[in-house]
Amino acid sequence: MTLQLYADLTSEPCRSVYIFLKMNNIPFEMKLIRLSTGEQYSEEFRKVNPLRRIPVIKDEDFVLVESVAILKYLACKYQTPDHWYPADLQKRARVDEYLAWQHTELRPQAGKVFMVKGMSPVLAGEPVPEDRLKEVVDELTQSLKKFEEKFLQDKPYIVGAEISLADLVAIVELMQPLGAGYDPLKGSATLTAWHDRVKTAVGRDLFDKTHEPILKSTELLKSLSQTQPDTLQALKTNLLKYCK
């Protein structure tokens, strides 16, 4: 039975798993779970994942949730090239170090900028206070400084000369603010060069196609606010629930 991926590409962790599967030619069936309309809260999906979150993979009778666990499982099961999740103990520890850190640093800060700058004005129907926007941007800037000084330093990638799971998880997080029209890497030659290397390693077509949904998300909300106010209200309820 083909591996199944339950995902929505507006979600950063879903994009990391999707890209990894594609890059490593692992056959899978995409099961779209639309976060915006609350499909993750459906009774049908609850049977797949009682936690009501994505991504989820179903490998025959084995169901696995949480993107980091999924990525490691796939790398080991399909014996993907060593640079993804190195066999060398210290290199693997460096990948794990970043994956542990990003949960409370880069991911939440990048996500906040996306929600506050991109989603909140449309959902609330009014501009976000400048001081609130500055607050979340400053938090992300501080996390990026830590990322550059601790994890990237002067290396091409987080763990040396080749792309790893750490780079893949990092890049999808930092694409999220772009969905709100904010480029978190602007002004940093080091981070911009790293971004370009990762995008090239992934493949520019795959990278761009995978990120289309998030880059168009605020345009969709604005369109709905003008043409389908009832649908927008449903989206508002579900998005706010998802972000708690």
C-alpha cells in the first residue's frame, strides 16, 4: 500500500515532509486536509490523528504524527542519502540540536509575523497596531541572529557542506512570513546566500510550487472578505482555533 501523507501546504511542517518525499522519490498519496476550513477537526480525521494536527503519515497500519519524527522515520526507512540525517554521531547530533531548538524559537516567531502582519488585518477587518507588529518582527530578528551565530555560522549549510533535515525545516519556517509580504532575510547577505543554496539543492521548481499556497494565502483571504463574507467568518473561526 502506498504511503499516505495528510497535509496542507500552507503549513510549514507539512511542506518540509512534502519536499523531502519528493526530493527522495518516495512514492506517496497526498491527502489534503484544509486547515482554513477546519478539516483537521472533522470526525473522519480524528480517527487518523486524535491530536487533530498535520502532517500525518500512514504507512500501511503504522500512523505517525509530528513532522520531525516523520522526517527521521522516512530518512531511516528509505535509507536516503546520508547528508539528510548523517550516520556520524556528532553530525546527527547537530541536526537534532537544531530540530530541538527551532520548536521554541524560529518556528513560533516566524509564524507570529505571518499571522499578525498577514492574517490578522483581514480577519479582524482593521490594521494591526504598529507596536504589536514591531514586537513580533523584533522577536523574529532576535531568533534569526541566534540562528546565524549558533547554527549557520560561516558554513554553507547548518551541518557543513550539504543540505540536511535541519536546513529543510529551517527554510520552510522562514518562507512563512513571505506569505504576509515580509522578507525576514532581507538585509542579511549570509542568510540570503544560505536561502539560495537551499532552494537550489531542493530544486527551484519544486521549491516554488510547494510554497505557492502560502504565498497566495493572504490574497485568498482578501478576495473572500469581498465576495464571500460567510465563508470568511468560517475561516476566521477555524484559523484562530488552529493558532491557539
